[in-house]
Amino acid sequence: MSGPKIRWLWALALAALVAAPAWAAAPTGEASKGPSEVIFIVEVVALMIVGRLLGELMLRWGQPAVMGQLVAGLLLGPSFFGLIAPDLQHMIFPKTPEQKAMIEGVSQFGVLLLLLLTGMETDLKLVRQTGRASVYASVMGIIVPFACGVALGEMLPDSLLPDPEKRLITSLFLGTALAIASVKIVAVVIREMNFMRRVVGQVILASAIIDDSIGWIIVSVIFSLALHGAIEPLSVAQSVIGTILFMVASFTIGRRLVFFAIRWVNDTFVSEFAVITAILVIMSVMALITHLIGVHTVLGAFVAGILVGESPILTKHIDEQLRGLITAFFAPVFFGIAGLSADLSILANPQVALLTTGLIVIASVGKFGGAFVGAELGGLTKREGFALACGMNARGSTEVIIATVGLSMGALNQDLFTMIVAMAVITTMAMPPTLRWALSRIPMRKEEKERLEREDMEARGFVSHLERLLIAVDDSANGKFVTRIGGILAGHNAMPTTVMHIEPTKTRSKSAAAEADEKAKQAAETIQAVAERSRLSKEDEEKEKSDLKLDISTAVKAAPNAEHIAEEAEKGYDLMLMGLNKPVVRKNEFSDDITNLAAGFQGPLAVADARGDLLKDPLRGRMSILVPVNGTEVSRRAAEVAITIARASRASITALYVAPSARTKKRSRRNEEAILKDIAKLADTYGVEIKTTVRADIAADEAIVKEMHRRRANLVVLGVGRRPGEGLFFGDTAASLLEKSDRALLFVAT
């Protein structure tokens, strides 16, 4: 955005503020006696415009946008706007209880949504992967500043306390405010520096996640203590036990209920944004549950966010829609209101200014020192520990939310709230440049470089981006073979899977219907068993001993029908696998049943035709795979599918490149080497040993058949494209293989 455009936007914002008194004065009669919706709209518009402009400015300065929204509130509040134009500021932001209740209601709901978003960004798997380093860094980074904050609270003069008789509660809240880091701000800088997948970046992020998780539990317990008015053993026990029971129930029964609810809404409702509505309801219900057990609603919203973020049905599209709603509207309003609640003019008092400076120093030194010691205990180098300590010193949005909660419950007064907001702004704005400098000094380890190269290769893959599978099978041997392939692919990313059992006839008795339902359940059990049995690598086996539980649903459809598939496909699937009895007719053409199923699914699909020993033993038969490649995207997708199958089933695999005939095109050895090298690198990404071979001066179908027999391969995985026409046609090579091959075929089509 150019300079003139920014100036025009600032002019628009100022014009809106100047015109606001006229809008605010518009209500007359009875309406003027109560809260005005016109004033409410003016407040929201002012906070959004100024917050967005300052957020844009902060981003251009290398600072997080949320700081711009907070500064917008400071500028629009008594700290700046109230000093230069107090009457105008009071007209736009009146302090009447009824009017304040309208905007603060939006702000309070925004707190829950921000905690929901924070929870969705909380990756508990990352905490497990980083091991003891993140745990030590987080625990030490909490203990030291928390103790400093509590000590500071005990030394504060009575004039700065909301209630001197409840000094301990204020001290506990102050300790919590100093102890927690902001996951959002840390993640932004780490992502910008391309350290998100580096070891030190993951440790910093995991430490911030632990900080947040522990912090919201502490806040909830302190809230319960504040409600009781004193530190009583019974009330403390009730709060702690209630919180523990809530957390245990949430991550056991609650996780299943949340997954089921999101999936049911996604698959049942045809209206737009139904899943977002379901997520908001889940968040609200869990917030109400925490309120009922006597802890703060923020804990319920945060845990709801974690569970929603782990939901296998949550697509990137839905995540972006929800994130857009929160960041575009609720975040500017909440942080703007937080800034409005702070009055920096109190810093003119030398005593308050000195205490604020001491608060910032204690917060920074305590957090930095504790995190650095924890990093040392966790086995990080001094440079890595220094970077971690720099990253953990950002308070940002998390601190403001905690301060707002403390203010609303009476644990903090206006002066302490302002001091904490000032500390949050200064520590957050100091963090990005220091963390960037610290990260730039950390060299990359050899094993880290190799891991990043593998991850980059996988990130461009096909299988790694699959999120949901649809498997259409019958009770034939070919259907069982496809359930085996489906179990391998579903187990790769623990993907939600739907098994659609296809019955051969349209009319069925009740007993036949019950039998079909039972067959569908058996197919689902087979997929689950294959996924559990097919551990993806020895390394994974050592790392993860827990059972792999897939989310599998079943459906029964009478006779293959394109409409049935199209209706099911609307729920959102990334790949459909098909396995029916006798999939091929007239030697080289797919049956009408396969054609009908494929007609209803517009996305990628895989069609199997089990032959030879894999037809005799489809579930347990040994596999030896041949995958032809030619450098196209479809052949690379097929290679990835083949490598995934080989990895899970411990099968041998060979990549075949058929070079063009010397009579029609000069052979390019460099081209074939590049293609096979790419496939070999892809296999190495998955930890699979692959053989490569080249055949020249021969038709592709003949080369595949000959190499298949020479290598004793019993499964050919071929990447194909759908060709126009009434039937399902994948090209001449595929048609020839359907006619000539006596080994199993799997066509991966785009």
C-alpha cells in the first residue's frame, strides 16, 4: 500500500471521528434516554478503522498487528484523544453504564473467540516432539517471573491495590501476568524468520504453548479464589479438582464429542457456515461448563479451541473463515477496548512511573533468566537458549486478556491494569528485533538440514495433503483389496474415512439390509486393523506405541449410482477409492458400475483391479510394486501412493522410466536421470528403498508388462488422467494393461 493511499485512509478515519458527534447526537425522544445503537456503531467503526490502520503500520515496522489495535485503543482513550478533545472523546465513548455494556459485551465475547483461536493454534503434538527442552524452558520461565510478580505484589503500596485485604489474590494475578508469553507473537516472528520447522523454533513455540496452557489454568483457579474472597483450603481444593476433572473429561469424552459434532454438522447440514456455527456453540458450551464449576470461562474457550483444532474434519477453508471473522471484527474491538480502559496519564506520577519501570524490568529479567536456565537444563546451546529467552519475553495479546480478566473480577484496579498494558506493549515491541537478531546467529545442524529437505519434499506431495477418504467397495476380493489400500492411506495421516458399501441390487429385504450393514462395518474394521498394523516406519513404531484410532463411518447404497456418490461427495473428500467385483468388461473397458461411481465424483480417484495372488489373498498377500513414471504430475502422484503403500506394507518397489524411441525423439539421458532422481528422493523422504530402471525403444505398455515379469512385481500403480467420453477411459496405456496384465492394477487418476 503506497504512502498516498495510507494518507487517504487516515483522512477517512479522522473524518469519521469528526462526523461521529453528529451521528451520536441523532437519536431523539425516548431513544436518547437509553443506550444508543448509533453510538455503538460509531465506536465499532472507529476501533476497526484506527485499529486496522495502526495494525498495518505496525506490520510495516516489523511489529505484530495486534499491537496496532491495542495502541489504537490507547490513542482513542483518555491517554491521548481524551487529553486533546475530552468532550468529543466522551461523546464517542461515553461512560454511562448502559452504553458501555453494549460495546463491552462484544469485547467480552471477543475474549472467548481469541482464546478459541489461541487453542486452535496450540499444537500439543509439537510439545511431545520437542521433549524436555520445551518443558524445562517453560516451567522455569513461569516459576521465576511468577515468583517475582508475587513478591512485587506483596510490596506494592495499598493505594495501588483494589482491596488491600485481598492483596494475595492481586499478587497471584500479577505473578501470572508476568509469567505468560504470547504464542501468537512468537509464532509470527518464528514463521517470518523461516524457523518454524527448525529445532530451536519448535522449542520456542512449544514452550509458549505450555506457558499459555498453564497460564489459563492458573487464571481460572485465581478467578475461583477471587469469587470466594479469600484463600481457603476448601475453595482451593474445589477449584483445582474441578479444573483437573474438566481437563480430563475434555481430552477423553469431550474430544470424541467435539469430533462427532463437527463431523455430523459438516455431513448433515447443507446451509453455509454450519460448521462455524457448531464451533461457536461448542466454545460457548464449554465456557459455560467452566463457569458452572467455578473457574473462568476463558479456560473453557481455550480447551474448546484445542479440541476444535485437532478435529480431523476441520478443513483449511473453515479455519480461514473463522479466523477471518475473529481477526477482522472481534480482535480490533477487544484490544481497542483494552486500550481505552488504560490511562497512560497516570505515568506522570513519578511513583507510578517508577513502579511501572520496575514492573517491566522484573518481568523481562525474570522471564529471560528463567527461560535461559530452562533451555540450559533442556540441553540447548547457549545461542539457542538466548534466542528462546528473547522469544519468551513477549507478552502481547495474552497479557492484555489476562489483565482484562483481572480488571473485570476486581483483582486489579485501573492503575495496575494500565501498568500491565504498558509492560505488555513494551516487552512485545522489543521482542521481534531481539529474536530476529538471536535467530540469525544460530547455525543449522547437519541432521536438521537433512530433515528440512525431507519435509520440503513431502510438503509438495499428494498423500500428505489428503484430509478425508471415500472408499466405495463391495464384498468381493477386489473390494477387500481396496479396503487394505484404504487402511494404509488413511493410517498415513489418521484421516477420517467413509466406507460406502455397494450392494449389487436395488431391492433388498430387511435381512439382506442388515447383512449389508454388517459387511460395511466389517470393511471399516478391516481398514482400522490395516491402519494399526501398517506402522509407517520403524522410527514411528519406536516413537509412538499408542493405538491409531481412525474416525470411520459407514453407509450402504443399493446398486452403483452416480447420484449417491455426488451427494456423498458434497461432504468434502480428497480422494475416492473404488473396488468392485469384476471391474473390467470386454478385456480393456471398465464396467458400467465403475463408470457410474466415477461419474459422481469430480476429484481425484483410485480404481483397483486385484489380479493374481493379490486376488487370492487380498488382505495379507505380499506386495511387490512397480510404478511407471514419466515426469508428469499424475505419475508423481501415483509414485507417492505406491511409496506410501510400500512403506506401510514393507513391500519392494521399482520405479520404471520408459524412454522415448530414438526414431521419434532423441533420447535425453539428463531428463530421465532427473525424473528418477526426483522419485528416489521422494522415496527417501518416506524412508523407503526404491530401485530404478529405464527401458527404451519400446511401447510403454509392453515395457511395463516386461518389467513387471522381470521384477516379479504383483502390483502396478499407474498415474493416469481421465479422458472425455461416456465411459471411464484412462488412455491407451491403461487400456492395454487392463487387457494384457495378469498382475493387480491400481490406477491413480486426477
